[in-house]
Amino acid sequence: MSSALPYTLEMVALKAIPARVFGVMMSLEPALAALSGLLFLGERLNVLQWVAMGCVIAASAGIHLSAPRVAEPSTPAELIT
């Protein structure tokens, strides 16, 4: 269940939100995991590890912001054509 539940929720979210937004949200997962480890387990990351996670998040957000706007299909029939 520890892998199946998050994977299922991710697939449901992917259907509900645009893929670009989903990609940025997925890049936030390591930071949220590190924050959870800090709060619940007392694990601490060094500054370099936090900076590295910030770089990954910034790169993902930068790709999202700089990507050309493409209309996403709104109905399954548009996916076929």
C-alpha cells in the first residue's frame, strides 16, 4: 500500500490537471519528503542538499514558464484526431 496508494493518487491527479503543472508538482516531492523527515523523524539535510532540491524545483518551474503555450485537448475525441 505504501507504493500503490501514492501511485494511484498521482494517476488520478494527472487526469485532473495539465501535464505541465503535474510535472512541477512532482518536482516538489523530494522537498516535501525532506520536510516530512525533518518534522516527524528529526532528520536534517545539509545546506547543499537543500540547494540541490531548490535547483531541481527551479529548473522544473523554469521549463514550465518558458515552454510555448500549446492548447491541450479537452475531450477524448480530440485526442484521436
